[in-house]
Amino acid sequence: MSESFHDNAVEEIKSRCNIVDVIGQVVSLKKMGNNFKGVCPFHNEKTPSFVVSEPKQIFTCFGCGATGDVFEFVKRYYNLDFPSAVERLAKEYQVDYSNHFHDDGKKELYYQINREAATFFYKAFTQTQNEGLSYMRNRGMEPETLKRFGIGYADEQWDSLYKHFMSKNVDVKILIELGLISESKGKYYDKFRNRVMFPIINTRGKVIGFGGRILGEGSPKYLNSQESAVFMKKNNLYGLNISRQEISKENYTILVEGYMDVISLYQSGIRNVAASLGTALTENQAKMLRRYSKNVVLSYDADNAGRAAALRGIEVLRKEGCKAKVLHISDGKDPDEFVRKKGKDAFKSLIQQSLGYVDYKIENLKNRYNLDSYEESIEFLKETAVVLRELGPVEADVYIKKLANEIKISENAIRLEINGNNTQVEPITTPPLSKYGESDRKAQQDFSMSISLIEKNLIKLMILDYKYYEIISNYERVFKTDYAKNIWKAITELYEENEVDEKEIDLKKLQDGLEIAEVSILTDIIDNVQLADKEEQVLMECINKFEWEELTEKENSLLTRLSMADEEENQETIKVLTEELMELQRKKLGGDK
């Protein structure tokens, strides 16, 4: 995986298209020796000085200095960014091209639009009398809490948000893509209507989506934004942007199911809480939680669906190296209702009674079987043996003794069930739960090959100390691969967010702001890039190497342009280019590779 998808698309486009054909569609070209010549489309000129080289597949203008390959021409001529230029040529030459890279270029716009929508909903919630505000107040929510979570209101009209965005000339296609607007039979209408709005904000403070709770009758009760380039449920947790520091401080997360559970617990003073956005807990969500604490208490509903979700959740958390416990509230109450009625201390008491991985799995098996029945007791024991096989000898011994006492079966019988008839067989144990699983390590190795050693070293230096970031920020162009560019941008944003006297990278927050591939690369850099206490030396070597490579690239460009210049028509240009080349070569002689 040494190249990303769009890099492969670029190479495929280059192999299929001829720059002369592309430019010839909009510029009249005439064959002149090995090259083609025409009037430059980028500045006013009467005498043609625009040259296209078919062998070299580049263009250059000896009048205004414009030069580059076919992508550079399409960018300049059609006023496009690079992803859009690639997309245009891909369509023309029928090259399969993923819109993912193009979407990445639009992400900031999507964030801005979502933020504008959140502001619109918030103003509707706070500046006018409305059902949403009445509903939340009736549920005991205080103004400070509502403001902290940015709660909003979508009115019952069909086009309030649509009209707001049309007044700002926002492309309706983007609004549809973000799930803010829907379309039917050529008419547009608001996706969220007559709902309390919960903005979903990532740990970088970006609004990525919304959840809306219906007011009165209607379905669905909760409506979430559809997934988009900036919102994927499996990669995010509601409330973590607010609670992550408390989670680190308390060294455990309370993971709940709903928006209101998070908000009620937070208001009560229990602030190390997050919600899994209405989906079954995913590996990526577990990885995100592990960055702040490996200890997680699942507080799901006590019904069958909630128990099933908790069982799946503790398995996912365990595989990702977390220590999971489960808390079920009696009487069918959810955390929101319980804490509002009985308070913070009562909920904390429940946390103390939460069951660990093994205890919870055994308890669920007990609920499935009638242990007064001989036949069902045997089935219960067989399934329990499967759970105990996962444990090491010491832990298994504790549970065997406990189980034998509870169900009145001898320890030897339980051990035989676990180990089989051969009593010499050791209990099957799971491999130690390392910080990263095998799939993580494989991903790190694959993605790590996608960026250069210079990029890795400079990223490591920027993370270590702000003083290195200040120097490297003058060389932003060194980050050429997409993964490295995105990590660079994320680091820059974090440093710019901090106060002057707090220039320190929050690695957890940095990881949260990256895509999965970029997190793998960053983890590989943190774990495996060793600077051997020679940070200053490594920094200078990287900068010198980059400057050498940059000079070499410019040198090759000048040589190419000189080779395309007409000795009679471009005498003055040849003189300027030659002087520039000589100066550049003097710089190279004065430096090291």
C-alpha cells in the first residue's frame, strides 16, 4: 500500500492522456520541430510563446513563466483545485476515481456548513419561545447545561433551514449530502422538523452531524444525520469533546446509549461520560475510548436488547485492550431517568456494583437457564466452561471455586468440563492484551510505507517540542504525501488552539482528529521513530536533504524549459533561465546532499 488510491488514478490518467490533446482542445497549437506552439491562454500576447512538449508531457510559457504537467494546465485553465482537476480528467479518460480525496478537500466547507446549521438551531432554541425549550426544561435541564452542549431546536416548518442556507447561496447538493435537507419530486425540505437538536461535535470542536428528538407524536423518535465525508457513526462518540478530560482524570468512561443520558449525567456532576450514537459499539470507538482510559463501564438499558448490546460491547472492548464492566439499572430506568430521580450518589453506588467481564457473562447465562433443573444446569455449565477457558489459570481457579459453591457442583467436575477428560491439559488462555492488536500492527506497517522518512522524522520532532514545530512550519511544502499533509494540518491546528505558554501536543486529541490510516501512521511514528537524543542533528539533516531535493527538482525544471526554448525567438528568456540555473547550481555546490 505504498500509494493511495488517487495516486494510482493520477498515474493511470497520465498513461492514457496526451497533454497535446488536452491543451489542443482549448489552445490552437502548431507543430514546431519536436514541440507544439500556441498563444498562451494565461496572459495577453500577440507573438506565441506558449510551448507544449509531447515527449516530456509538459507545457511552458516563455512570456509569463507558467509551466507544469497536464494537471497543472487543467488547474490553471479551469480554475480548479488539484482534486477537481484529477476528477475532470478521470471522467474524460474513463479512469475509475474515488471521490474520497475530493471530499477531503471539501471537509472544511462541510464543517462550516454544519456549524452554521448548529448556530441556526441554537438561535431558534434560545431566542424564541418554542416547544423544544419547554421540553428540555420539563426534563430538568438547566440553561448552563443546554448551552454547554449547544442544544438547538428545529421548528415545525418545512423549509426554515433550507431558506436560511439559500439566502447564503450554499449549494443544495452539499446540504443533501450532509443530511440537512431532503429532496422529493424536485422539491427541497428540511430533514429535521419539530425536534430538539443535539449537535454531534468531535474532539477537535468540529460539528460533524446532528441527532434530533421528535417533540410529540411521530417517528422515528430519534433521527440522526446520515453518514457523510465528515460523519461516520462508527468513528465517533457523543459528548467526548466535552468529557474527555474528565475521563482521563477519573480513569474510566461511563458509556451510555443516548444523548439525554450523557447530558443528565453530566449535569448531575458525573462528567466522565459518552454515548455510542445509537449503534453497536465498534472497534474504532473502543480504540478512541482507550486513548483516554482503558477502563469502561457500560450503562445500557436492562432489557433484552440492552443486555445483548452490553455482551457485544464488552467483547469489543476486551479485544481492544480495555477493561470493561457492565452496569444495569433496575426497574427499567435508563441513566437519565435514574439520576434525575435519585441523584449522583445513588448512580455512583451502582457503578461500584457493576460487574466485570467474566461475572457479567456468567450472570447472563444464569438468567437464561433454570439452575433447579438438572438438564439446564448441565447446559449452563457447558457454556460457562467456554467463558472460563479464556482465562489464565489463577483467574480461572477463583471462578471455579466460586461457581462450585453457587451451583453445588464439585470443582473437579467443572475443571473436567473446562479442560476435557485429560486433566493434564492446561486451561486455554488468551494471548496478553497488548496496547495494540495484531490488526493494528499490520495496518501500521502498511500505512507506514506511504510516507517518507523525512516526513516521519519531522512529524516526530513537531510532536516532541513546539520549538521544532516553529522551525518546520517554514518548510510546510516538505509534506508531500496526503497522509503526512493531514497530520501536519492537525498538528498545526492543535498548536494554534493552545495558549502561548501551553505549547504541548495532546496526543489523544491529535489522534481523534485523524482518519484511521493517519492514526496508524502516527502510532507507528510515535512507537518506532527513534531520534537517539540527536533531535537537532536529525532536524538539520532532514531540512538539508529536503532543500537539496527541492533544488534538484528546480534544476531539472530549468533544464527542461531550456531544452524547449527556441534559440532565436527566446534569446532573452534563455539568458535569464541560464543565469537562474547557474545560481541554483552554485547553491547546490555550497550545500551537502
